[in-house]
Amino acid sequence: MPYNVLVKSRKEELKMKKVTSIVTATLMAALILSSCGNGGNTSSSSSEAAPSSTVSSSVSSEAGDQEKITGTVSMSGSTSMEKVAKALAERFNEKYPDVSVDVQLGGSSTGIKNAQDGVSDIGNVSRDLKDTETGLVAHKIALDGIGVVVNLANPVEDLTMEEIAKIYTGEITNWKEVGGEDMEIYVVGREDGSGTRDAFESVTGVGENAKYASMQTSTGAAKTTVATTPGAIGYVSFDSVDDTVKALKVGGVAISDAAIKDGTYTLQRPFVMVTKEGTTLSDAAQAFLDFVLSDEGQAICTQVGLVAIQ
């Protein structure tokens, strides 16, 4: 082969190798860039997923904080509030199984004193606070009617507020004076310090002039006495009225949720939970009070025969 042809062929071969090298380098660069791009996307996806994980952790943490409320809530006071207090405590314990709610009785005055002295977190009071009962914060949880009850055999159906007052001050002593049979009236009441007694004597205007044949230390005992004594009359919380006694109309109005709520049944009082003024409640006690005033807590008040305030 002539020399000049050989040189030309050699040059063309070198030229092709150079082109091939450039193409190869270009392809490799493209592959590297593509790989980096995919890696960036992978990192970005991981980064974007992180906030979702953070939110989930935050929600779980909040739920965990709620469930972690522990301790004991102590209550004492009104026997009229026993049913609602225990019903609220039972449901609250289902929501917060690590919290124990201790319900003690003793009467409204006991609940007030225990709250003032810090013996109880909450005092249950079945009436408005008196001006002299200071150092407390009142949380009204429901309204309750006071039922005037008689023995089932008693034919009397209705009494005016004035007649009730005269019976309890001793001015009327026989059922025949109010349209009943010729039978002596046996006046049943509650012990001194009872919230039901204070509310009843206040609303009827009897005050300290009440004259009792029998004073009972609980709602249940007062009701039992009336149920087993033919000529008896007594007063009990509306939620305690049952078929063992007969609830009288007062001024022509029968006791009912609607009549209590609209005020036409005038013999009524508030149910109040009191706490010590200036004292920060424990997480457990505060959570319980919040629950009582929530829609769920108010529904329980209604279920046990009270009138919700919400």
C-alpha cells in the first residue's frame, strides 16, 4: 500500500477513536447526572415524609398526655348529690382509668368545710352558698327540684306554698285542714346542715321556725320514713322521687324537668361543686370538673333526673 494512503487511513482511524471517546464520555456524564438526580429525588421524598411522621408523633404525644392523668379526686358533702356524683365519677373513671374518684357524704355543710380546709378537692353543696361561706369558688352543675312527698295512701294531691309553710311551722297540724282525711300530720325533715333542708326552708320562707316530728340524716332515710308512715310529709331531691312515695303538686304545678327549667315549679335549688379559692387544683381534679361541665357530663346530670345548666 502506498505510504500516503497508509497515512490517510491511520489518520481516519485515530479520528474515529477520538469521536468514540467523546461519545462514551458524554454518555457516562449523562448517566452520572441521572443517577445524582434520582438520588436527590429519593432524599427529597424522605425529607417530605418526615413532617408527616412528626405530626403523627405529636398527636400520639397529646393523646398520651391525656391518658397519663393520674391521682385521686376527693369529694364530700350533700347526700342529695350522691347519685349524680357517683354517676359522674363512674363515667370519668372509664375515660381516665388511672384516676380514682372518692365520693364521701356528710351533708352540704360538711362539703363546704372540707373544701375550705383542703380536706376535699371538691365539696358537693345542694343549695346556693350563704354570704358567710367565703373562700370558695362555686361551680353550678345542675338544677334540682325539691319534691314534697307524702305516703301513697294519702288522698291529697296539691298544696300551695303557703300551706306547705304552715304545715312546717305547726300552724296546720291535721290533713283535713287541707282537704285530706282526719289524720295528724307527721312532719319529716332533714338534719341541721343539710343542703336540702336549707334550700327548702329558704324557698318556703319557713326559716328557723320549722317544727319537725322527725329529722333524718339522709335523703333515703327521709323518703323511707314518709313511705312507712301514713300521715307523714317530707321533702326530697327530685331525682330521689320514686314510686314508694307520692310527690304533691305545688301551687297546681307538678314537679318535672320542664317545670324546673322554666321556673314554674318554684321549689327548686342548684347543685353546686365548690373548690377552695386561690388553690390550683390537681390535674386530676381539674379534669374531673371540666368533664362535669362538658356536654357529656351534663348529659349524665340529665340521665339521673336533674336539669342540666348547659
